[in-house]
Amino acid sequence: MKSRTLYRVLAGLLALIAAVLAIRNGPALSPAELVTGWAQVAAGLVAGFGIGIIAALMGFAGGELLITMQVLLFGVDLKLAGSLSLAISLPTMLVGFARYSLDDSFSVLRRNSGFVLLMAVGSVIGVGIGGQLLGVIPEAVLLPVLVAILMVSSIKVWRPG
């Protein structure tokens, strides 16, 4: 598959997830599990497999996809899904880090070490503040923010560069 086609497919997937999340979890609806029992186990494995592939192709941990799949497929509360995605992302990031360290993919880190360090420090500070705000900001605010992030991501992926 051509790189441009892959980006367009992923952009469409992000937009679709944003739309479903906005419609299914609107003010009149509450999150509910779509599947239960063994179907839930299978759905979790398939979703995790797909997210893992997409994350490896795109070079990210898949948090946007992890959170939305937890909310849509399993009825997990949005705030809990964000926390769970961090736990799920850790092994994904470790495997990705190990994989990319085998070739020259990390040479860009050496060339941009100052930027990487600043982003890492900012991220750690942001996580600390975000964790404090978790109990203050209602899900009714977080859900539209997540939908907006997915839509902006979709547009950026559609038109890379």
C-alpha cells in the first residue's frame, strides 16, 4: 500500500472513531459495553492487535485509539480509559523502542536531543498537572476535547507535512 493511501485510510479511521464516539456518547446516551464474555475477550485482542499495527506503522503508542476503543467497545468511563491506556501503552512503547533501536531510527533523537529533552520534561509536568485536574474536569468536557483531538489528528494525517 502506498504511504499516501495508508495515511488516508488512517485519517478516515480517526474521523470515523471521532464521529461514533460523539454520537454514541452524546448527552442523551451513556457508555455501555457493546460486547461481553468471550466476544469481549476476542474484541479486545483484535482491537489491541490492530492498534499495535497502526502504532508501529505510525510511530506512536496509540493512546487516542486505545481510549476510544475502551469507551466504545467496553463501556469504560472516559477518565478510567485514559488511565488504562497509559498502562496498556507502556508495553507497546517498550516493544516499539526495542524494535526501532535495532536500526538507525533513533539517529533523529541524537540530532534533536534538546528538543526531545524539552518535550519529555514538558510531558512529565503535563501529566502531573493533568492527573491533578482529572477529578476536577467533568467527562462532559473531556469527551468533546477527545473528539476534537481525533478530528484534528485526522486532518493532520490526511495532509501530512
